Amino acid sequence: MSGGWWCDGVRWPGQAPELGWSRGGDRRVSVLAYGAGLGFRALGERHCVGARGNVCPLGAAVPGRSTGGRCAECARLDRAHSVAADTMADDPRTYRVYLAWFGPGMVKVGITGEERGATRLREQGAVVFSWLGRGPLMAARRTEEVLRAALGVPDRIPYARKRAVRGRLPGAEERAAEVAELYGRAAALEGRGWPESLERLPLEVVDQAELFGIDRTPAPVRSVRELVDGGAVAGRLVAAAGPDLHLAVDGVGVVVLDARLITGRDLAAVPAEAGSDVRVPLIDIGGGGVQGGLF
């Protein structure tokens, strides 16, 4: 989509990924389908996407490699009003604490608003997850901190690490077993640091590999490092996890486009078969060297 419409990145409101678009205060979405062609060419400079649904008052430019897509001021405003900032102690909504699994030994503890369901888990690209408890915001936050320290797990995992293991995951039973084991260790802490106002939820392992399409496609080999003015990337969408779009590119293999890199860009559609014109820097999945272009 072009004509002044800027990309807002990937969203997961339901069982399929969507690309969001904005033009001033107007919003649109494009539902993505696995197997369909998908390609973009960047047009002009990249701009800040604003904060909390508001247009950036400065119309600021942002670096091509920024995954935040915001200028410093909008990033500060967005952070100040987020749950992670702990500035909403009187928030009346119910929150859920969860365990999210991204690969062997890669588990995090987090919280999300109960009304959002599993949207947050899809946005992060969690391959497997289970709820742990529900309750007021500060009780959920306190439980998150207790479990993170007791289980020795982080509150965030870099996307580069998630991509590095996504193509070689163990089977569903092994994935579920690791989450169940950690859930058991977390449940054993109830009464020893869990706030009384947080209700523990029963173990219910949810595996999202099929939803993401990563259980039936080749492992990704490279990822896009940056999209520049005039640069394009195109292929067939074979999978998606969080902000990552997995594109099968002829002669190359599966290339990951982190949609956070295209937020704030005016994009023109490119046919999937036009991959021979791609001139964007790629980096090998797993931390290898940078390649100057697809071909």
C-alpha cells in the first residue's frame, strides 16, 4: 500500500497476522495469508510512527535499522504510558501472568491485560505458553518479579536469539514438557512471595507453532538488516512469528523481515517473483556475517 500510507507493523488481533497502515489519523489493516506473495519497495525517508496512536508532532526521521520506529520524544511518551513503566498503580483492569517459551532454555515471565487474551504472546512470537495467574496489576507485577528471580528467567529475550533457534525446535511433546516443568516450579512458590490477591491458574500448555506456520516450513537462513530508500524485499510468505515475516525467496531460501524495520515507511507493492531486484543488506541467522544483497 502506498499513496501516503505508512506501515504500522505486524499485529496479531486474531489467528492471522495483519499489517497495519496509517495516514494521519486514518487506520487500515491488510490480513496476511501464508502461501501468498508479499513484497515491498521503500519510498523515501523513514519517519517516526508517533506514540499512543498520535502522529509525531515533529514528523521526525528515524534510522533505518531502528526496531522502535520512534524518535526519542515519542519513545519517551510511549514508554511513560506503558504497563512496564509501573506508572499505573490504580489501573482497575485484571492482568495475567504467563510463561512464554521460545526455544530450549529460552523462557520468560511476563504480564498482559486479561482482555487482550493471547494477543501479547502472538506479538512476541512465543512458540509455547501457559498462564500462571490473574489479578490486579501490582499483584501481577510483583508475582512476575518473584518468579523471574526464583526461576532464573528474564523478562525479555532478543528477537535475534528467537530467530536463531526457530528453525530447529524440538518436538511438541518436548516443548510442552519444558513449560510444564517450569510451571510446576512456579506453582511451588505460591504462598512464598505470591501476593494473596493473585489467583493461580491451572496449567494449560498452548502451542502456537502451527499458528505461526513454523512447524511446516524450512528454517530461515538470513534476515533483513535494513530497508533503504528504493530497496525492496519480496517472496512468498510461508510463516510469521511476532513481528517476523518469513519470506521464501527464490534462489536464497527463507529470509526473515522484521516488520518493525518497515514501520514509518511509505511502501510500494512488489511482486513475489521480482526478487532479483532486491538490494538490501542481510545478516545470517544466528549471528553470521552481513551480505550486501540477496544476489
